[in-house]
Amino acid sequence: KQEVTQIPAALSVPEGENLVLNCSFTDSAIYNLQWFRQDPGKGLTSLLLIQSSQREQTSGRLNASLDKSSGRSTLYIAASQPGDSATYLCAVSRSGGSNYKLTFGKGTLLTVNP
Amino acid sequence: DTEVTQTPKHLVMGMTNKKSLKCEQHMGHRAMYWYKQKAKKPPELMFVYSYEKLSINESVPSRFSPECPNSSLLNLHLHALQPEDSALYLCASSLQPGAAEAFFGQGTRLTVV
């Protein structure tokens, strides 16, 4: 059974810092990995998608890497801003017949202080 | 347009009520999903529709009844719910089941009293 772990559970940083969020998964037979952002009481906003054959993806100040063999992904946020405050979730889908199902980590609650 | 629209945003219902949640997307996606998210927990998959047919039911109680009237719409019919069913219900879609990127709606916050 796939298990996804996110470290740290919570992170508080001053504005302007660069930061790294970590995600690990136990089964390396993944189809893709997706990073989401969730504001309190709201839905999920897709940030980055990394296919299993890719090593990284970038969008603006965000960069996500994937090391499938070691079961790890990182989300790098450059020059953090108070508007980045949210919960960040990573999710993996399994390769093969059940690749419809996203397995989520519990998320990292990020607070960026002005 | 990468939007998945869910209505209503908030819903309070009694245990004897019947209500429905609605989800709509116009991205031409042929896979649609219902997820349930309890407070401070990650989303959990409930149902998957593939080309308007129910393909996956993750052992969800029958008081939740999904329906996919056409390729753009997904409903979740609710009947005789329990207070523990209170949660954020999220709809998502993707081009095909398991394909690439999943897009989520803003959710319906359901409270059962």
C-alpha cells in the first residue's frame, strides 16, 4: 500500500526566505506526482505535475524535483511571500491499472510572516 | 479554462434530508472524481467516473449516490447522512482516468445536523 509522508508538518518563515518542502513515498511504481496548494476551507490548486520519467518541473518561483528511485520529491519556493501561506499537499498516482487514484500526504502548513 | 465549479459552496442538512452536490467542468475531461476531506486530513477518493460510467466505488456507503448525466456534469446525491459525514467534498477531473494532471474544484462544505 502506498504511503506518502510530508515533512515538516508545519513551517513558519519570514518573508523573502527560500524554502524546501519534502515529500516521500514508499512505492516507487508511480505514474506521476502532483503538488497542490490548499487555502483554509478551500479546494486544491494544482501547482506542478511531474511525470514519472521527469526529474523536475518549474513554474515561476516554484521548482519541484522527483527522485523516483529513492521515493522522494521536493518543492522549492523561492523568495517566499505572505500570499504563499497555505497547506501544500503532494500526491502520487500509481502506475498500472489503478493509476486513477491519487494518494495524498498529510500536507505541510506554511506560514510566511511579513 | 481550467476550472471545476462546485455548487453549493456550503450546505447544512438534517439527517432525514435529501440533497445534491453539483460539479461542472468544460475542459473536455472524460474522468471525474469525488473526494471527501475531513478537517486536517488529506482528501480521500470516493468515486471515479470514466466516460460517464462509474468505474470505481471506494466502498462508499449507499447513502452517497453519484450520478454523471453527461460528460460535463457530476452529481452526488445525499440521503440519510450522519453527523460524521460532515466534511469538505471535492470534485476533480482529468483528461482521462489516471492521465496527467487532476484539477479540483473549490469544494462544498457539508454540515450534517
